[in-house]
Amino acid sequence: MQTTVNISPSILDWVWQQVDATSSAKAIDYLTKWRNGEQTPTFNQIEEVSRITSIPLGYFFLDTPPEENTKFVEYRTIDSVALNKPSRNLIDTMHDMDMIQEWTRDYLIANDSSKIPFIGKYAGETDINFIANEVRRILSLKLDWYKDKKIKTAEDSFRVIKNAISNNGVIVMISSTVGANTHRLLDIDEFRAFTMIDDIAPLIFINSNDSANGKLFSLLHEFIHLCMGENSLFNDRYSNGKNVKQIETICNAVAAEILVPKTIFEREWNCAINQYDEEQAIHILARIFVCGQTVIARKAYDLRFINYALYDKIAKAAVAYYIETKKRKKEKQQGHPGYYTTKASQIDKRFIFMLAHSVVEGKTLYSDAFRLTHTNRSTFESLINKIIGGGN
């Protein structure tokens, strides 16, 4: 005989609010019957609904709904409309990053680390060129940093910027899934990146389901949020400016200026436009600046070199191209790196070094290290060897 469990009505209502139309019909059927009093849930059924919805099992046995820390960011959709119902995937990812940030902060404080001076230093600043120059200074980037011989693709640009940001004390974490669960993919229509402000252990998370150019722009956008001192959940890579907070417009403009400096852009545009039409010029400049065509098109639009219709065409074509490319790659199953290569690229190198050092010193339990990295004893040690041996 299966054991039945009485779930608090307020918990049932809360769980129902977490479930959307895309959830399993079986979970929805269970919840409907439980809320209507047609059926009393069994423990096994609760376990099943917990697994399907990704709502922690323990939440079902509370008297009142849990207070989840998701209010520190402004939730937005691609059109800057308030996102009132963040997904479980987003919430759980934030919880994971919150644990990493808390551990890192405690570790750094215990080792007498100082506050990071640029966090929030530029709050209220609106001069795009000034902020861009300051970001270049902080990250030790030349005006034409993208001309480095090592930078040939957007992936190379992303790696350069990521390492520069990490070297300045920011934890940069990257993933396409919730933890190590490959069945829980993060949705770029919900978010591309987020920032968690802290003056000792600031953190940026990048959704790696985005394109290489998208990740590059998001990373710079989020770093600028750190400089401005405001948490962020970033979704709109480069919006049309409607219904967007001023800080988002500023962060977008600064990120674009670092990727495509205005003075150099104008010179290159004038050269290209003498030989090609506007659309061809955009393609050419995207190769010169090693970034996305959308950023180039937006820069041209902001400078009134092209009309909005062409910008919109380029932006939509870029999205369609990325979706199609991703689909073909999935069908062919090509270019899929191994577990440790992927894992090493996702975890901030500085963070993993601190964690490994703390474990060796006996200050952090192995079990805590496994929880923070979603590994076990075997994979954790192999991951450390991969990062130390092969770099990141």
C-alpha cells in the first residue's frame, strides 16, 4: 500500500504557478486532481512531479511557499517586457551561482583580499566614450585590440575578453544547462547572461546556448553592469531602445563601442561604401572587427549610415543563420568536445584554482567542492588536472 501525503494548499497553489503549459501532461493532471481534492498524492507521485517540474522535493512538504532569492534582478524578455515568472532552470542556475559567489567571497575575505575598485565606480555616469575608455583601461585593451594575430574568430575574441575580466577578479561562469543535467537546457529567449554584484566576488554567468557573437556582446554588457554597480539579467542583445532602462542603453552602447570603436568604424565604413553597397559593407566590417553583423549594422544605424529596415533585416538574418547552423551541427553531431574540455571551458579558472587549493588545505570539504562544481571525486580530480595541464 502506497503512503499518501497531505500537501499544504498554499504549496499546491505555489507549485501550480511554477508549472507552465509546456510541462508534462502527467504532472499537470496530478496537480489538477490534488488541487481539486479528487486525489490525495502518494509519495511516489510527489517524487515524479518533483522530477518532471524540477521543483525540489523538499518544497512539497513545507507549510508555506519558499522565499526564493530572485528579486535582485530585473526580469525581461527579448522585447524588454517584465518576466514575472522565471523558469525553474533560471532560478536553479541562479541558486548555483549564488553558492559559488558566497563560497568565493568567504574564501577571499579569509585570505585578506581587498574590494575590487571598479565595482559600481561609474554609477550614474552617462558619457559613453568615457566609460568605454575606462573599461579598456581596466581590461588592458588597446583601441584596436581585435587586430591581435591570435584573434581570428568571435570565439577568440570571447576568450580574450573573458580572461581579461577574470584576471580582474570577476568570476565568469558559462553553461548551456542547469548544472550537469543535459536535459535541462537554458533558454536564450529567457536570458543570455546575468550579473551578480559584489565588491569582492562579482560574478557573470553566460548562457552558452547563444551564438559566439552573442556571448561576446553579453559578456561585455555584463562587465559594464559591474562597473555601473547594478545587477542584471540580460536578454536583449542590442534592442531598438524602446521601453528600456537608461542603464541598459548605456551598457549596450559601451559594449558596442569597445567592439567597434566609432573613429575606426567611420574610416572603415567610408572605405567599404566606396566599393560596395550598404549590406555588403556590413559583412566586410564584421570580418574586420571580428564580431557579429548585428553589432556592425546597429553601429551603422546609430550613426545614420543605414535605415532601420536594413538593420532589422541584418539582425533577423543573423538569428536565422545561427538557428540553422546549430540545427545542422546537431543533426551531424559534429564538433562536440569531450566532457572535461567542455567543463574546463565553463568554470572560471581562478575560481577552480581557489577551490582546489582550499580542498588540499582541508578548509573545504570534498563534498562541498563536488556540489559547487557538479562533479564527484573522480571527475573533480580529473577536471583539476585538465585545467592545470591544458589551461583554459
